[in-house]
Amino acid sequence: MEMRKLAFLALFTIISLVAYQFKFSTILGVPSQNFNFFQFIGPIGAGLFSTGLGVVSVLFVEILNFLISGNALDPITLVRFTPMMFAAFYFGSKSRSRVIVPLVCMGLFVLNPFGRQAWYYSLFWLIPVAAALRKDNLFLRSLGATFTAHAIGAVAFLYAFSIPADVWATLVPITAFERLSFAIGISISYIAVNTILSGISSRVDLRALRIDPRYVLFKAQD
């Protein structure tokens, strides 16, 4: 059973790595950085395997992508390893501790001189806190996960690039659209993968995975 889990983990890693190569949008204010389609897939590993294994799989994908890219290792690169790891933790965990990260990020944001001028932007990170109150809602889990990743990334870029308040004001509607898109994408990905795995479970032993029958679109015919 463990070998099957490792095999599916390897497959998930390959798919995630491929998704990493496709750009979704540029990060406004930091044109050298961009979001990619890994944002839609990364968090769901913690729902399919286990929370810990899902977090490790995200880190593994981040490291592999870094090695493939050939980029220099710098502080920003190291920080960029973490947002999706915490997004996976949020998605896979039911612990109340998952709201600590967005709350800490709110505090760090308003402590920064530039962030203090755009304090309202940090209110986005109350969304994961509110979403944690509804543990069994897939879309809210997805929304909380993507805003947790967003909180870490935004604070990191704030301190690294001293992004001024007027840029944060411009980002408000863009962030709302992007994160809503990511949450929808995570939800769809999770439903699609659950449906596919459920469909092949009659032929392959998938007890090592956490297939959630609530998010299976149709059941395979015997």
C-alpha cells in the first residue's frame, strides 16, 4: 500500500511540476515574478495523501523546479518555497492552528511603514480565519488556502521591495479576482482528481489515498 502511495505521490509531483511551467499572471509591482498553474494543484496534495505528506510534496516540487530553472538561490527564492506549503497545510488540516499564519502576516504587514499606509489590504487575510469556521466546505477551504499563500507572499514582497501604498491600493481588485480564480481552480482540481481516482478504485487498490466521496461527480459502474 505504501508503494502505491509513493507511486501516486510521484505522479502528483510530475503533474505539479508541469503545471509550474505555465504562467497564469504576472505579480503586479514585481514584474520579474509571476503566478503559475501550480497554484491550482499544489494545495490538494494535502487532501489526497496526508497533511504532512502534502506539504512535503509541495516543497519537493518547489525544489525540483528551482533546480530545473537554473536560477540563483537568493532570499526571495527561499521565501517563495513557503507560501504553497502553508496553503497545502491549510487545505489538508482541520486544526485551528492553520489561522495563525494569516494573522501573523496581518501584524507584520501593518508594522511595515509602507504596509501601515495600506493597512486595509491586510484585511484580505481575515478570509482564511473566517473560512476555517466552515471545515467541510470545499470552496472555503480552497479560498482559505490560497489567501494563506497570498499572505506570506505579500508580506515577503513588501519587506523585500518596499512596495508603496498606492500599489497596494491598485492591487485590491486584482487580488480579489486572482484569489477567487485560484480558489475555483483548486476546488475544480480537487473534484476532478477525486472523480478520476474514484473511477479507477474498482480496478486499483487506492486505500492509501484519501478519496472524498462528497466530491466525486459520478460513481463508476461495476
